[in-house]
Amino acid sequence: VGSGEKRCREEGNCLETFELDGAVGWNWGGTERCDASDPNCGPDGRVREEPLVGKPVPDLAGLEITHVIDLTLNIGVGSNAYIETIKMGLYGNNCPELVKEMVDMCGRGGLVTSKNLLLGAPVRIGGGFGALTYIKPDERLEFGVASQKVAYAKSIRKAKAPDEFVPQPRPSGERLELVRAESSARKHNEAGLISVPKEGIGYGTFLSGSDDEAYSNAFQITAVGAPDMDKAGRKVIGQLLDAKSMDALARLAGSPTRKLLPTQTGGAPLIKVSVDESVVIAKSELAPKE
């Protein structure tokens, strides 16, 4: 089993010979891939001999945590689903406007950029509306709301949003200028750092001009040091706070992804990972726990 995939990769003609498993990087036939819902299932379809262990919790580096966000993740579906909680701390004194966007989106009220919509709704990552949308294996995770229309339809328990529904646009005007003026609180130099786009939440992708998908790439969490994120102008606004969260980060960053092209280095998670709940707690002082 898997000889066709191995051969085509050696010869470099997987697409031409329609060996699609070989093209997307699997090491053997589909029947021998590990169950993607297994926390020990790796990006290459193999089961790890030992569970992944997270890297050390980032040092505060002299920064102060002003807000704590607990993200409760539902991983998988049905009887195989399990829960992981990620605890994030935000540097509100260093980048108050960026942190405000994050707090709004992760809080119960949601992020509102326009109050002049005939029929609109805040952008909320909790309540099952947000999800892990992208994994770059062993490097970073990306979270967001893939579609505001789908999220709104889910909130009103309908198959689709009404035609008159209007998604929240990306931040603009004075709000955008305030965010642009803020600097990253620190370098992307270790695992467990919370990173947002240079222009702030809502500007993670320019592949689609649609406001509906503007928040699909809201924030990232580093699984290793990532100097390329500094070069891209991304901004660190917080960090993970405990070893349990770092372990969850390592497991998710090392899980299988959907790959459409042989050269693709990352993709959407193969198993569904939704944000069941997001709770924001304001804190003036909180040291990371080991």
C-alpha cells in the first residue's frame, strides 16, 4: 500500500499520473492514515509515538497583562470530539487600540465597525461562530470568523442569512489610523505569542475584497519564533499564559491540514476546530503560571 504515491513523488509526476495522495504529501494510502481527531495524528498522516509537549510559557519581558481571554475550543465532531482551553493574556498598556479590537471580538458584545447597517451583527469569535481557520504546521495557528453571513445564519438558526444582511466592514477612518500608529509590543521571537495584522484585525487577508470574509484571519498564535512575521509588520499584542495552553498549541500546530497543492505548506485543519466559548476578564496584574 502506498507504492504508487512513493513512486510518483520520486519521479515528480504525481499530478500527471493522478496519484493525488502523493501530490498532497501523504506518505501512504488513505486507509492507513491516522484518524485526524487523534491528538497524536501528525501533519504527514502518521501517529506519533509520544504526545507533543508545548514549549515554555513566554516570559512577560517586562510587559503587563491587562486582559485575560479564555478560548474554549471544540475539536472534532460527534463522539470523538474533545475540548481544549487556551488562556491568552493581552498587553493593553502597550497597544490599547489593537487590544480593544481583540477584546471586542472575543467578548460577548462582539466587534462593531459600523452602526449604520440595515441588518447587521457584531463579529464574535465565541459561541461557535469562530474557528481555527489555518495551520502552518509546527509554526503558527490562525483564528477567525470565516464568514459573517454563515455566522449570522447560525445565530438565528437558519440555513442562510437573509439577503438584506450586511457584514461588518473592516475598520476605517480614525479607528484605523489609531491602530496603524501602534507598534508591536515585542518581537515574534518565541512560541505562544498573539499576533495581529499590521493594519489590525480585519486586514489579515487581501485575497478577497469581501467584507464577509474580512475577519477570517483575525489573529495568529506562534508555535515557534517567527522573524518573517516581524518583517511583514505584524504586531504582537499578547501571549499564552500557562503550560496547558502551550501543550494545546503544540498539539494543534502539529495536526493534519487540508492541502490542495503539493507545494502547499499549510492549510485549513483537517478536523473541525470551533471556538465554543470566549470569555474576557480584565486584569491589572497577572503573572504567567507554570
